Amino acid sequence: MSIYYDSNSAKIKRPDSNRRPGSLGTVFTDEQLDLLASVMHIKKYSAGTHLFWEGDEAIAVYWILKGRIKLRKSTSDGKDLLLSILQPDDMIADIDTWDTSHRYTAETIDEVEVGIIPRLQLEMLMCKHGDFAYRYAMWMGLLQRKTESKLRDLLMGGKNGALASTLIRLCNSFGEREKEQIRINIKLTNNELAELVGTTREGVNRLLASMKKEGIVNNNDSGFIVVTNLQALKDMAGCPLCPTCPNEICRL
């Protein structure tokens, strides 16, 4: 287990992702993560604050060490879309050669600790270490495939299929199996679910009510969504029978 240090020499352990599919620890080697940690500094954020706003200059990438972060994008008519929810051992890398501004807003859900890697330092790492650059390209390709699969489900599955797909991705990202059920260990309002699906809160209310009536999902006493019939959600989302959408892709 590698140990990282901030500017005050406080020891920081690598974020525990339990080798979650698609996390940095499953793409990069320990040595490559050590290289990344060697050029980062640690910053803490309280719940409900922002790492950056859409339109801010993109000068760094953010390795999430603790807590969860929502990525939001605003439309021209003032609506918000919830693009993703990230957790420890994920990374926000909203940088490219052609656009130096952030394309979305990053907001903390709870107390968050991130390792901030300046853009120039990241570019120098990739220039000096070809193996690291190759793994970084693999990771970016993984994000691209995940985005494409989300768009496919949202555009081609209809509202029912889009919500079913989102619930499946929530199960894969935050789910905890309890016998024949899966509890989604993150509390989301129906409005936030609507922002993930790209529909209205009223539409999500109707769809969830129908799913609960059919025994596909319910809410436990703590307010978490519990999926009781995962196969029914897969049928609604039109999940392929062949393994073309692995767990690394079918996530938020």
C-alpha cells in the first residue's frame, strides 16, 4: 500500500475503492499512481461547496481521496443536468487542448478531500513516462465509452428505459447487495433523478410509482432506493444479452 504526503507531511493513504471497476486503481499501476501523487497537493472541501464552476479556467485535475462529488451542467434555458456522481479513487480531468475552460460544475455532496494535480505537472509526467501516458489514454477512452453508453440509453430507451438504465448504473456504482435485493447507498431526490435522466420531476414521480406498483423498486425505512427486481430494469433498459457493456462502462 503506497503512502502519499501533503505539504505538511501528513500521511494520506490511497483512497479505498475496493478495486471498484473503472476506478484509478484498476487502470493505473501502483508505481504510476505514486508518480501522480508526487505532484499533487491536498485540499479539503466542506459539503455543498464547489471545486469549480462551469466556465472557470481549467488549470488542474482532481483525484478524489474522500467523499462524493456531483458534476452538473446548465442549459441555456436555466435547467440543470446531473452528469455524474463521483466517489473516492475517481478523477475529474476536464481539460483538453482546444478548450481551456471547465464544461461543467463540480459540487461536493459531503466532506471531500481531493489531490489537485496542476495541468502542467500532468503534461510533464506524460512526456517523461510513456507508460503513464498510455494508461492515461486508456482511462480517458474508458470515460468516453461510458459517456457514449449513457447517451445511447438516454436517447434510444425512452423515459422508461432511461430511468431504468440510470437505476442500474446507480446499483453498479453505489449498490450493496442484500440477499435478492440491491440497496443504492446514496440518497437522491426525485428532482436529482430527473436531472440524471433528462426529464421532469413529475415524470420521474410517475415512473417510480409505476415501478413500485410492479414490485421492481421500493424505498426502505432510511429513505434509500432498493431494487428488488434487477432483471426487470434490464429488460426495460434493453440491456444486451451479450457482455458488450461491462461493469467498467455501466456506471454513473
